[in-house]
Amino acid sequence: MKTVILAGGLGTRLLPLTKKTPKPMLLLGEKPILEHLIEWNKKNGVKSIVLCVSHLRKTIEDYFGDGRKFGVKIEYAISNEPLATAGQLKTAEEFIDDTFVCMYGDSIFDFSLKSMIKQHKTKKAFVTMGLNEYKANLAYGVIDTAKTGKVLSWKEKPEIKADVNMGCYVMEPNVLNLIPKNKPYEMDVVIKKAMRSKRLVSGFITKKGFTDIGNKESYKMANEEYDKKLKNR
């Protein structure tokens, strides 16, 4: 089993932090985000990693090398321009010949990847998406009305629930046939293509074990959470 980590994005929402440092190399505690991801894969039995790199890739390559000092094997799929999520994945095609894991390099995961892989194989899925149960309270009172305009109910700042994409997938290698070469291409387009062609896209739902690091505010919160965990050990 291999894991492909997409680590070539520009990280524009985290500027100026990402002006000289690629987003996956931003520190969380004393280690880069990418190192946390590699350790998590290793903990779950995946020791062969393909890093899809582009922006400031030398920083990543110099830090991780062939992966030996981290107890894994690391290979590099290189693009010279931003290709979006699925476009980046396509650059790793030569390294993939069996079921594989794909994940975005700007999140922290702490759920059972082993269980996700097991579910994927048991269901014989084409793609299994990692989904996180997300809860949020709306900032307004929600009013239900009849067609006549009569007010039926008032729910003040109700909680909503949804399963959101974590950016962690288990995939069959043929998924790469749905992605054009050397073209920016988003993952949602690929998943929708697979669904239209009647391939089984399955969801693996977790209630915890996902931290998104999409902007400066979420990065700050991730560091605060990480510091709390260290203090509670």
C-alpha cells in the first residue's frame, strides 16, 4: 500500500507565512505538518509515500530525502506549475499500480486509516472518501413558513450537521484514467465522474481525528490544540 500526499499547493490563504515556506512545511509544534502526516501513515502501516511537489519543492526534498531517517520510503512526483488537487495526483501515476491512499498535505488526521482501508476493500469500492461529522450553529433564527406565508416555527440559531470531505481517500488505480495530464483539475470533478459512471464511491465517517489548516486562523487554532495535547500528556 502506498500513500500519495498532495504537497504542491501555493498556500495563498496563509501568506505571508508561505512566501518562503511551502504550506505542508509549516510547523505544528516542533515538526512540519507533512512530518505529522508521514508519522500517521507509518503508525497505520503505510511506509511507502509519494510526495506530489511543486511550489518551493526543494525545501521538502531537502528535509525528507528518501525517507530513510523517518522509517519510510519516499518518492517524488514533480510538477512545474500548480495543477489543483486531482491534477497533482495525476503526476504520481507512474508510482501507482494497486489500491492506494491519497491525502491533502494541509490537514492533520488522527483516525484509524487501517479501518478505512479495510472498509474500502470489504465494500470493493472504487473510491472511499474520508468524511468528518461537522456541526455548526447558524448565526440567525430560522423561520419555517407555509405556502400562504403563515409562520409555522421559529428555531433560534439551530445546530446543523453535515458530513464534510476531509481530503483523505482510498482509491483504485483506475481513478487516474479520469484525470487529464498536465492540466489543473479538481478532485470533486473526478469523484463526480466516477459516480456518473456508476462506480462505487463510499464514505468512511469519523466524528473526530481531523484538523483542517486552511488559513491563518485555523493554523493558529491547530497550534493551540496541539500545545494543549502536549501539556496533557
